[in-house]
Amino acid sequence: MTKTPFEIRADLLKLAADHLEKQFTANVSFVAEYNKALLDAGVLGERSMLPKYFTSDEVIKKAAEFYSFVQTK
């Protein structure tokens, strides 16, 4: 089945959002474990730094990266 250009763009946006979501989740897990280790060692206070959630512009940028890969021969 052939996809329309709209369907291809929608798939790329979903793929990009899923990719960024997985990356964000992994980063949050890493930072949480790292902060816990620092707290246990008495090095970190109450304040911890978590990664920022991705924006729609970042999703579009990542989708464009994926699309450029598809266009490369």
C-alpha cells in the first residue's frame, strides 16, 4: 500500500515524538538514579536537576532529520 505525503509526514512526526519520549524517559531515569546516589553520599541537597521535556519544535526538527535520511541516496 502506498502512503500519501500527509501519511508519511504524520508517521515521521510520530516516530520523532516516540524517539524523543524514549530519550527523555531514559534521561530522567539516569538523573534520578544519579541524584539518589549523590543524596545517599550526602553530596546533593534537596534540589535536583531533571532534564527538560522536549518541545514541538524539537519534534519537528527530529522528524526533518529522519526525513533527510530517507531522502539520502
